Amino acid sequence: MAYTHSITVSLEWEEAVARTKEALGRQGFGVLTEIDMRANLAAEISPESANRIGDYLILGAFNPHLANRGLLTEPKIGALLPYNVVVRRAVDATETTIETIDAQVLARVSGNPAIREVASDADTRLKAALDHLRDA
């Protein structure tokens, strides 16, 4: 079962991260959290382990209007927020991969038909952010 939308771009790491945040902003998402997996793995396991993973950033994308609609429909949906967006690049790679959660997963997990509309809106916006990155 697919649970993400993914693109690979020929951008350097810093530019890919900056453009991803900008593309999310164009779709009404702010970034609430930023988890640097490489730094965390280096600190908690070993630098060697972190180097095997490479650059790996998890962005917690948050759109307050979508969150409001979702929480009013189903308060438990907050356990699945914010929407995760991954920016990753293997060591010595020449391309960067950007992945977003397939927001329809929320609708499937929830089982609440009313969440489908919110998930559809979120999914459209997340895909549009990826399209913007692809076209840039």
C-alpha cells in the first residue's frame, strides 16, 4: 500500500530544503516541526549510522484551516497531524527526494467519511507543492 507521494529533483540539499518549505507555504502550510534525523542518529547511535542514512529531514507541515476542519469533524485526528514531509539525500547522491504523506491515509485510518473531504483538500495541496518543486 502506497502511503506517500514522492519526487526526486536535481537540487543541492540546502536548496531542496528551502524550496520545499517555500512550496509548502504556497499551499498554506507552515512548518511546525523540523527533525534532523542525521543529527539525531549521529548523537544517539553513531556518526557511521547517520552517514549510512545521509541527509534526512522530517518537516511537520501544518495548515491551520485544514487542521481546524479536521479536528471539528473528528477530534482524534490530531494524533495524525501535522502532515509529514521528508526531504532526504543519500551520501554522495546528486539528487534529493521529497516525499509527502498521502493524506488519504488519514481518511482510511479514521474510517470517518467526513474526514475524506479534509484529506482530499490536504492531499491536493501537498501534491501541488510537489508539482511546484518538480516544475522549478
